Amino acid sequence: MNLCQFLRTERQEIIDEWVAQLSQTVSNRYRQLKLADLCETVARAYDGNYSVICNHDWQLIEEFIVFITRMRLERGFSLSEVQKAFGVFRIIMLHRLPLVFQGDELSKALLAVNNSVDVTINRFSEYFQSKHEEEMQRLLESLEEKVEQRTQQLYNSENRYRTLVEDISDGYFVCRDQQLIFVNRALGVMLGRTPAALVGENYEACFTGIIDQSAEVAAHEVFESEAIRLDGTRFPVEIKINRVRYDGLPALAGVCRDIAERRESARKELEHERLLVIGRMATVFAHEIRNSLSSIKVNVRILQRKPALSENDIRRMEIILRDIDKLDQLLRDTLLFSRFLEISPHWHDINQLINNALKRFADRMAAAEIRLKVRFDERIPRLKIDGKSMDIVFDNLFSNAIEALSDVSLKELTVSTVVRKDDSSEKGVVEVVVADSGCGIRAEDREQIFQPFFTTRESGIGLGLSNVVRVIEQHSGSIRVASEINRGTTFTVILPWQKETE
């Protein structure tokens, strides 16, 4: 089967998955679209990509770009939302193609899909931007023509002009002699100041390098700069400068757009694609390694039963088994991290789940002579959570606490729960607190401990707390950490609750 046969055969399944991903992950606007409209739109996009990949014909995708640009502009979609929607096709294919193709065939198929999506996104972005700018250009030219009229006409046109630019979502300003003489509300929001406070400011205090750039660019040309908020923080912007007449005198008018989200979206998409590939490879490797580890473990257990083994041999066998368990845990963390996390919530007694988890670590805590304190809030109602996923949370937190206590004299682990209710709405939160008296976490490390592959241990790959965060976020919860060196660490898991229903 070649790529084109695959695309024809899997057409409906891929379209259905694309629709599901759009309605679940891209944005609220996509979730609000009618399913029938979304199916029709996705089918057109899929057929356009097929025509490009298999027939090298861009006509269908060009027609689709014109169609989708008009529709999305009318409904107020942002450029980044539609770019993400196109990108979903690439992500779906990254999952599916390795299941069918291998070696050079897989590389060629991935390259063909990637090229099609990249060129489609670029062409759409250029067309979307040009249509948006045409409307803005029409507005600017109309305003420039009006301000050249007689005094009374100038006054009336400026009032209309102010109303129009106050309603646009992009920042807009007019400056003369390097001073801002007009600022709309949107730009005030971007910079964290009121428009009145910005009028009279030197515009070099609001944008970096704008004087040099604005002097060099041609009319209507777009350039990138950095805007400066009131607190001194900077963020990337895209600015278009035009020469106009304001109050009858020459001035510069600028349209400013915050592009931080666009840049971050592009960065995240590249990182997501990289992790997808890594995840696919990790799944294959982990499966093979776990099979080998299981075989080794079984054979070690058989050897342990032989009466001729010396005490040293028995200890060596135990060391082998402990190392196998460590490797198995690393593989479980890797597999969990590489897969899409889906939860199946049911009503659970969280105190009981925690108690069961503590029993799993009872032997380790006893061997390490750790003093355990448990304080359960008996008022906690049952929570709608995924019990197996929450086991991942508790197992990681307890395991980390035990390791933190390994080299300290005072070995105390406190586990507590508390419910905070909102009686008026029958909602609230449940807090699970895991506190140890161990070595603590350095301040510079606390910002990174939840990041994938960050670890301060000699063993481990730094995925445990990353998986903890993923599980908690899937439950619409959050996690906090507080720590002092040589004083201990406290993790607080916060989970929402609501009144149990049938």
C-alpha cells in the first residue's frame, strides 16, 4: 500500500478523528461550531491535502483557503486558531503513518504530509493576513482622506475615526515629533496603562527601536519590534506604520499587534511534534525492554529457590530484583508520559485511596524507620476521579518523600486531607497534603521540578512529577510545592469537588 492508497482507504476515519480533535482541543470557538458544518469543512480540507500530496494539484486547497478565510474572518476566529486546526492533520498523521509504513516509505510519507501542511498553513496565513490588512488599509485611507477636509469636516471625521479605531482589537496610535498624540483602548490594555496616560509620552518609551525602523520602512510595510509595559516587561509586537494627516498636520499612524501568542503557539507545536516522535519511539523500546526484564525476573525467582545458594548469592539476587523493579518503574513512567492521558472518573473515597497507597509503601517506610502521621478529614465527600490515575499521583509523591528522608536524622512523613466547602453552591475543593522533614528542594530547582526530564537524582529520568501534573490537570486540579533546605518539602494537591449525583 502506498501513501495515496492509504489516504483513500482511511479517509473517513481520519476525517472523524480530525473533527473530534478540533471540537475537543483547539479552542472554544471550534467547540461551538455545528458538527455537520465542521465535518463538511474538514472533509474539504482533507480532499485538498490529498490533491496536493497525490496529484500535486493546489487548486482544491487554494479554493478551500479562500473559503475558510472568509468564513473565519466573519466569525471572529484568530489566525493562530485556524493555524492550529490545520496542524491537527499533521499530528494525526504522525500517529497513524508509523503503524502502516516503515523505513524509507515512512520518511517519504511523513515528508509529503509535512510539506503539504506547511505550505497550506503558510499560504493561508498570507491570505488571511492580506484580507485583514486590506480592511485596515481601507479604513486608514478613508480616515486620511477625511482629515484633509475643512475644519468642521475634520472635527466630524475625527470623531468617526476615534469611534472606529476604539472598536478594533489591534492597538492603534498616532504620533508626531516622536510623541504619542492618540492611543486607542486596545493599545492601552496591551501596555497596562490608560490611553490618557500614554498621550504625550515619547513613543520610544513604549516600543524598542521604533524610531529607526519607522524611518526606514515604506508606507504600509510591517516590521517587528518589542512593546514595553508599565512594569518594564517586554513582549513581541508587529507594527505597521503609515504616514497620515492628523489635526491637519503630518503624523505617523501605527497599527500594533501582540504576536507573543503566535510565537508561543509555533514553539509549542514544534515541541509537541518532537515529543510525539519521541513518544512513539519510547513505546516501541519500552515494550521490548519490559519483555526482557520480565523474563530476567522470572528466572531470578527460579534461581532463588535453589537450596545451594549462599547468603551472598541470595543478597545479589535481591539486588538484581530491586534494580529490575527500578527499571520497570522508569519504563512505566516513560510509557505514561508518551501516551495521550485519558481518565475514566468514578466516585471514590479519596481517604481510602490514600490509605491503600500508604499500605503499598509500608515495608519501605518501616525499613527506613520513617515515622508516619496521618490526619484524614472525615467530612470529605466522595470525589469523581480516576482511581488508577490518582494512584500514580500518590505513589510518586510518597516515593519522593521516602527518598528525601533517606539521609536525614528526623524521619517524619505527614499525610493529611481537608475539605473546603462552598455551601451556597454545593461545590468546593479537597486538599491532599504530603509533607516530609527531608533534605528539601533548592529554590532554583522548585521552578523546574514539574518539567519533563528534570531530575536532581543520580537515578531516574525526571518524568514522575511531570506525570503527576498531567493527571491532576486532567482532573481540573492543581498542585503547589513549598520547601526549605534541610527543613523538608510539602506538596499540596488541590482537587475540585461537587455534590454527588446519581
